[in-house]
Amino acid sequence: MKLSERKKKILQIVVDDYIDTAMPVSSSSIANKYLTDISSATVRSELSALEELGFLTQLHTSSGRIPSPEAYKLYVSELMVKDKLSVKELNYIKRIFTEKSGNIEHVIKNAVKVISELTNYTSIGVPATGADEKIEVIKLVRFKPTATLVIIVTQSRLYKDNFIQISEDVTDKQVESYSEMLSKILVGKTLNEVANSGEELINEFNDYRDVFYKVIEALKEYVSESEEVVMEGKEKILQHPEYADVDNIKKFLSVVSSNDRIADIMTSENGKELKLNVQIGSKEEGSCVPDGCSVVSATYSVNGQKLGTYGVIGPSRMDYQKVVSVLENVGKILESILSGK
């Protein structure tokens, strides 16, 4: 059913007021504070209709209404007025990223830190795995008589923590020759392409097949590594009244204590551009996010290269206006600085 403009306005007021106060919203409050030209009885009738439609719930017959998960979804998609960050907040974001923008690890940690500080919620970052990045440099470096270090440089990463075993009889000149052959054949291919390569690529190595297989195994480890999760401000959840309830804390911890689960939630709808994804928890079977929680995330990219997905987890009664504004501005400023604009 399509909502009338009046119903939409009343629903927006209920959500805004509940986010601000954490208290059920009554018809008299709406009529006296926001819609003075409409009677309390009319507002009460509209609230009852919205409740029947599944947008509002009432804890007690004498209490006001609170938004349902469906109300938050409609609020974010249609009713919410985006917040604007202050000049001070925008300058803070620029300063943090400008200071250490040359190191991707610092960029990831700073993004999570900035988002948590500006939203006052627990923030989470899931960096892109890099499996689709092209190899720019691949090199073997003799580490000791029976081992060489595999160094791989992609568009945004340096991999240098994998060793392959070789015979002590292999000379340094041979190691250099292996390195040149690997570079000739693999540079320009993505990690995924090499890790999943078929016999046609293997055949190009002829006498170097043993070394090639070992390098492939090293690459497969990089590609298959579980997604790293960076988190900041986990304790901030306790500042919100919903989490005075032990059951709600358990629901929250069930998500943030599992890296695999939070990574699945955060990256469930990734795109290659700055893309906002709002997930409202519910009691429905199959819901990734538990009832009473919400996750708002954005995928960040620079020059078409995905950096990862960043966002916040908090109560369903989240300040979506602030969160969305922070995520959008962090993404835009980060892209501007890293692309040199």
C-alpha cells in the first residue's frame, strides 16, 4: 500500500523523535510539538493505521508507538533528511587522511577510527582482499641456502611473508633466472588468475615447474586468507540505552565477536563505487543482522580500485542521518586525497 503524504510525515516524525529520545512517541506529542494544525484524534487514527501496516509497534496499550524494522527501512530509503557535517568535522577527516595517506594499512585504520569518532558508534572495516588486483612486480630473493622469499607487489599491496623451499644445489643465478621467468609470465595477471591457472600456464614454465607450483601455492594462501576485520569503539555500544538489556548485549556480541560473520554482513552487497548498504535487523528467519541492531556500510574505491567496506553497527534506533553523512564524506574525501585530486 502506498502511504499518503500525511502518513509519511507522521512516520518520519515518530522515527526522528524516537531516535532522539529513545522514548515511545504519543499522538498528543506529535500534535502539540510538530503538527499543530492537526488534532490529536486525527494523529492517533493515523498512528493506528501505520501500526496495522506494520510500520509501528506499541509496547503497551497506554504507551506511544515505536518504529518497526520496516519503518526504519522506509525512513532511510525515502523519509530521512541527510545531515550535513560541520566545517570542523570535514577538516578533521581531511587532516587525518592527509597525514598518512601513503600507507594503505594506515588508511584502513584511520578510516575506521574517524567513522567511530564522528558517529559515536562501533565502526568496522573489511579491507578488500586484493585477489582481483594485477601483479606489478614478482620477485624471488634468496633468504638462506634452502629457501627463497616470494615478494609480490600489486596495485595497492605488498606481499612478502611467504617462503618457498629450494634445493641447496640451486645457485643464486638460477634463482635470479626463476625470478625473471615468473615476472615475464605473471606480471599483468591478477592474483585470482594465477591462483586458478590451468595447465596452459603451467606448461610455459617447462623446467621451472617445481618452483612455479610452490609460488602458486603461496598465491593461493594470499587469495584464500579470511578477510581481515578492523574494529574501533566496541565499548561505545554501552552508551546507548538499549544495551542496558543483557539480551541486547548478547545479540551485539554475537555479531562483533565473529570476524567471519561480520565480514559476511559487511560485504554482502559490495559494489565497485561508493555504495551505501543499510541492513536493519529483524526477528525474521534468515536475517543476518540480529533484531534490535542495524549495520550501515559503504564500499570505498579509488580510481576503480576497491579499498574495502567500512561502516558502523549499532542499535536500530541509530542516528542514520549522521551515519550516512559521515560514511559518504569519508569516502569522497578519501578518494579525493588518494587519487591526488
